[in-house]
Amino acid sequence: MSFNENVYKSIVEVSPFPVYVCSGDEMIITVANNATLKAWGRDKSVIGQPFSEALPELKDQPFRGLLSHVYETGNTYFSSNDRADLMVDGRIQTFYFKFTYQPLRDSNNIITSVLCFATDVTELERSRQAVEASQNTLYNIIKQAPVAICILDANDLTVQVVNDSYLELVRKTRSELENQPVWEAVPEAAELYAPILNNVIKTGETYYAKEHEVILIRQGAEELVFIDFVYEPISDINGKINTVMVIGMEITEKVIARRLIEEAEERARLAIDAAEIGSFDLDMATGNMVTSIRFNQIFGISSTPSRNTILELIHPDDIALRDAAYEFARNTGKLFYEARFIWKDGSIHWVRVQGKLYLGTDTHPTRILGTVLDITEFKHLQQQKDDFISVASHELKTPLTSVKASMQLLERLIRQDPTSDKVSLFIDKANSSLTKMHHLVESLLNVSKIAADQLVLNKSNFIASEMIKDCCEHIRLTGKYNLVLSGDMELVFYADKNRIDQVLVNFINNAVKYAPESDTINIHISKEGDNSKLSVQDFGRGIPAEKLPHLFERYYRVDSSGVQYSGLGLGLYISADIIERHGGKIGVYSEKGIGSTFWFTLPSV
Ligand code: ADP
């Protein structure tokens, strides 16, 4: 052995990397350094043995075959991390080696042996496998996640990993997305989200999107969807952002469901607002209340009240009624009462309270949910109607009593002295009472016709001055009044003559009734632009200015005590309806102590 050979031998011997040589057809191990023996788990005794005898556990593994192949072909074999299961420390263990098999030739260039240089890469391979495994686990988690996940390469924005949920969300196939630049795959979202994604990569700040409305192309059609999603930047060990994870969840159904609820609530609220209903939620144990703005308005208070605040406002006369309603509610669960409440300013307001009582486990009421409605106006109308009925019955009773009295007297008279001149007197009396009744009943019928919208007009042309003369005859006959007619005597009205006559009679009768001190009554007819106008002026006491706006309302009477003058408060209401049906206007000027002028206009033909 030459010096050089010795040097080489010791270099091989001390090499921390396995080096060995197998020679001849049988691949006799001729050289095997310590690192080799250690890796094999053998001692020096293997040197001189054929490879397959020294390492019988490798029988079904490729090494022996590879060695022969190199020996026979002369082609060097380069392995990448190859697995070898070796018997070390009495058990088969798995190792990984990176190695080369090179042919060794003699001076005649004949291959005599195969030289192996190896590196034990077991550790490396194990950690690589561990990484791979954890990546696989991660991938599986991503794959099975019920949320949409897409992992993008931060450099070129290509889709690296995408799960089924994501594909489902954007309604694309895997091949349309995987390895594709994301904005080419989902171009419809690019305009809005590309700048955001770029910013996430630039700043490293996670981006959270809540309930974003996105238009996605699904099966070729645009679809508006709502999604929650996150752009999560992921950095490599050097802190450079190399990946962005997109996690998204479609919440369209949730949003739609919520919006439906919101809409329903809004509708209910609008209905409640439109009906001007106030609502409340009362905790019976604490007396605390939650109330709507309208509730507070109804009770004339500015902030959320406690139960006592409301109880203090109730009219003393209505406390018993309220208590009875509560007693009833305890049995039925339903609260209902109408009571007066006195506001801080002293005004009285009628309120209808309706609610549902909730009982606790011990059957004590714990909570009331309810509504309140201001029924002051309604109560006033009811009152007006009641008053009207009593006035109307009274008005009818007077002429009726008079007719009855006349009839009794007539009966007696006819039996005793049928020729008496008093007979015609009583007949006249009865007749005039009957006419009065007839008028009253006529007025009542008119009102119900107006209410049912059944008052029909029979229009014709007639000369206004002639109609006036005819209808005023009865007043003129009394000789008490000076009726002065002035204006355009030729003026023609196109209207329902009987109805207009009715209005005029009402004006004149009122002048007689309410201005008895006025001996002159002026009637004036004129043309005013496109209209014809008729006015009736008296010189009576006039009407207080604050009453004027109400004169034409149903049942309205200036002197509502009804003692001084009889009347139902219907004449002007019916007149106004007749004139309005003709497309005209009705009104009054009046000054206290000077007199009143009632007028109406009719459109000319
Ligand atoms: P009524 O049947 O009570 O007369 P009207 O509708 O005709 O009903 O009149 C309404 C009220 O208007 C009357 O109650 C009266 O107080 C007032 N009024 C009507 N005409 C006159 C008038 N010429 N002068 C003063 N008051 C009048």
C-alpha cells in the first residue's frame, strides 16, 4: 500500500459520511468506513461478506439491484432521499440516505467495483415529512371547513389552495380558480376588492368585511349576495408577506331573513304610528316602563314615565273603573279600559288602554304589554251625537205635543160645536206644527243622504231673482221684515233649483231667527268673474269671530245651550254640502253688533 493509498484510506475512515465499496459480481463489501458500519448497525465483520449476506433485511429493497446495475452498465446512480429499512439495535428502523453509486475501473477500464458515497438525511426527511403532514392536516382542515377559504400567493395573486366551500360561494369549478390569478378568475369582484387586497399585502393589516354586498356572476347571471370575509396576510420567517388567506362566509339568507324581520317590524311600527297608537311595556314588579314617543305624547309627558307617574294623572272619577279593568284582566289576561287623564296643564284627555297581562309562576301579573290611544276627539263626537239626539228629540217633541194638543181640542170641538170658527184655527196650528216637523225630518234625511253620498242634483237654468221672490213670500207676508232684493235681476243660475232654494230659505230663516232685531234683510245677486254670487245680509248681533270657522260643521250651534233658539245645527252644514256639490263656495262675513252676511257662489255656465 502506497503512502497515498494510506492517506486516502484514513480520510475515508474518518469521514463522517458513509463510504463503502462493493466488488465483483457478488458485490463483496471490500471497504466500509465507520460511518457506514454505524449507519448499517454492523461491525467490521461485514467486510469481506457479500452485500446481500451482510444486509439481509435489504433483500426486498432496491439497493442490491442498483449496485449490480451500476456494476453492469457503468452509469452512475444519483439517489434523492431514498428510504432504507435497516436492522439497527436489534430492530428494523427506517432511515433516509442521499447517495451516489459510482463504478470503479481498473487500469484496463474494466469495472471492478461500485463506490458508494452517502449522507444520512433521515433527520431532514423526518422534519420534511412532519411539515408535509402538518400541511396536509391544514389542507384537510381547509378542505372540510364549512367556511370558504382561498389561499393566494401574495406575489402574483394566484390561487394556491381553494376549498369546496369557496368554489360553492363563487360558483366556480376548481380548474377555473386553482393556479389562476384571482382577479382573472373572479373579475366581477376585482374593481372593489383588488385595492383592498393590495393594501393588506402592503401593510400586513388584516381586513375584515362585514355584510358586504357583492355582485357575483353565478351560472352566467348576476346575483347579489352578502358576505362576511377576512383577508389575512401570512408572513414567512423573514417577515415578508408571501400568502394571503381569504376566509369568507355567505350570509345572504341570514341578511334577507333579518331584513324581512326588520321590514315587518317597520311595517308594524308604521301601522302603529299611522294609527297614532302609543305602546308600552310595564314591569309590574318594579313599576318601570318602556314607552314609545307617542305614548308619552298621549299623556303629555316628555320622558319615559314610571307607572306611578301615569297613575297620578288618572281622573279621580275614573280610578274605580280602572281598578275594575285590572281585576278583570287578572282573570282573563286582557286589559281594557277608557279613562280620563289630567295633564299637568290641567287639560283632560280621554285614553283607551289595551294590554295583555303576563303572569309569573305564582300567577301574579309580572308584565303588561299594551297600547294606548287618544280618544278625546272620539269622545267629543260621541258627546256631540248624544247632545244632538237629545236636541233632535226635543225639537220634534215640541211640535208633536202641539199637534197632539190641537187634535184633542179639535176632537172635543167637533163633538160639541162642529161649526165653530175655532176649528180652522186649530187645524192651522196643527198644520204649522206638522210643517215644522216635516222640515226637521227633512233635515235629518238630508244629513243621512250626505253621509251616504246620495244627495243627487237635478240641474236646470233658472232666473235667480224669480226663485228669490217665490221663496221669500212667506216672510214678506208676516209684514215684519223689509226684504230688499238688489243686483242683476236677469242673472241665470244653472243649478238644482230646489236645493238652492233650500239654501236660500235657510239663510233667510236664520236671519229671522238669529237677528230678530234686524228689520231689513238685504238679498243681493251679482256676477263675479266666472261665478254667480248670492248674499243675504242681516243687521243683527253678528257672530263672534272665533265661532265663524265652525258654523258649517255638522251639529254646530253657536249657542249650544239650546235654550234661546231652537234648531239642530244642521241647516248650514246641509247648505255647505249642496253648494260644494255644485262646485261653488259658501261663506260668511260677520261682525259683532253690526250683522252678518251669508253668501254662496255657483260656477256660471
Ligand atoms: P240651526 O238649525 O241651529 O239654525 P244652522 O246650521 O242653520 O243650524 O246654523 C248654525 C248656527 O249658526 C246657529 O245655531 C246660529 O247660532 C248661527 N247662525 C246662523 N245664521 C245666523 C245669523 N244670521 N246670525 C247669527 N247667528 C247665525
